[in-house]
Amino acid sequence: VPLWLHFVNADPVGDEIIVIFKNGDDLRQDQLTLQMLRIMERKWERAGLDMKLSPYLCVATGDEVGFIEVVLESNTTANITKQYSSGARGAFAKEPMAMYLQEHNKVPDQYRKAVETFLYSLAGYCVATYVMGIGDRHNDNVMLSKHGRLFHIDFGHFLGNFKSKFGIKRETAPFVFTPDFAYALGDKGSEKFDKFVTVCSQAYNILRGNAHEFITLFSLMLSTGIPELQKAEDINWLRECIKPEMTNEAAGEHFTKLIYTSLATKTTQVNNAIHIVAHS
């Protein structure tokens, strides 16, 4: 069980520093993934896209020991689903995320801003988790802040190492984009939904333009002994997802298809329902 710790800030006017201390998890993989997210974020910003990510701080301080920053004023999408819908069945409901944002952003202009933040952060994490092959993506590992920032946590599986049960893959969607997320954007056919598709394609092509840098950075980590990054072949997932042979137009169309595939994949909602039951 992790420890929730409050550190007094040496700056007398600074806020308390709140972290989780974990013992028993190899946080080097989390640390690497979060560093890659920050690099992706900088690439997007330089190209004029603010994806509003929340790559919290993480540091491994020893063998399976380390600290993780707590992102305040946020909750897991599992808890949000349970709060605004009826138990496990809520995993198949469309309204919970929109209701959560509406409750915490009652003024119309605030709500509009929260949805816009949700749109960009969702797009950023859809692209990033797809490219890095982040696994174990259920509703306890996806969080949403009161102001609309969606973000992922717990990166124990990456580069296409998805979980399976009895030899059957539990994660079949390219990334987490479920009907409740689409509903918060206004659903298919809405202006916000179409903008989300466009932003995803732009963000994907920006990463593709920096493919060699990402592959090199992962290659530099091969000697560290991270469980899922042991040999050069492990990086093939990254090469496959980047699609270097495609034009930007073709790559945009490719990612658009992935969005609709993810939205139609019911196993994501089934996994979410199972997690709600398991942790109730």
C-alpha cells in the first residue's frame, strides 16, 4: 500500500508538496514514459499546439522504490463513473464525464473552457499512448481534473506489452476513447468531435516528424534493465506506430480510423466495468 505524504515547502508562501511513496513497483519505466510525454509536449508546443498534458513528476530512488507527485483536484474515471452513474453499468453510460465537468464548471464560459481543455488533453494522451504502446489502460489508470485535464497514470506496461487473460488479449482498442469521452465532446458529428479528430491528426504528424529522436531516446535506455525494454526488437512497436513510410495526409486518415475503431471497441468498456466491480 503506497504512502501519501505531505512535505512542508521550504518557501514560506509555497504550497505543501504532496507525493505518493511506493515500494514494490519498478518506477524507472514510469519515469521514462513521463519524460517522453514531456518531450512530446515540447514538440507540440514548438509547432503551436498546447495539448494541456499533465505529466506529473516521478523519480525512482532505488530498487522498486520511489516517489510520485499527486495531481490535486482530480479523480479516476472509475470513481467519476461510480459517482454519476449506477455501479458497473455506468461503464456503458455516456453521461458521467460530461456531468462531472458540468458540476465543477457551472458558469457556461467555465464549462466551455473545461471542454476545450478536455479535448486537447484527451487528444494528446490518445496519440502518446498509441505511439508508446501503453498497456493496462483501464478506468483506474485514467484520471480527469475538475478543470478538464484528462491524463493517464501508472505506466507499468509499454511498447505494446498489453495484458491478456487465458491467452486472450484484454485490450483490443488502439487507445482509450470511449463513448463517454465522445459524449463530453458533443458526440460524433459535432463541431468539437471533428476538432478533436483534426487535433489528433496534427499531433500524430508532429510526432512522426520527430520519429528518429524518439527511437534514439528509447535505444539509449536498452542497457538499463527495464523489464519491457531489453532488446532492440522491443522498439519495433514504436517504428510500426510512427508509420514513417506514410505521407502526412495518409497518416491523418490512418489515425482518424483508429479513433473510430477505439470508439467502437466494446472491450474497453467491459474492462472498465470489471474494474468497477473488482474495486467496489
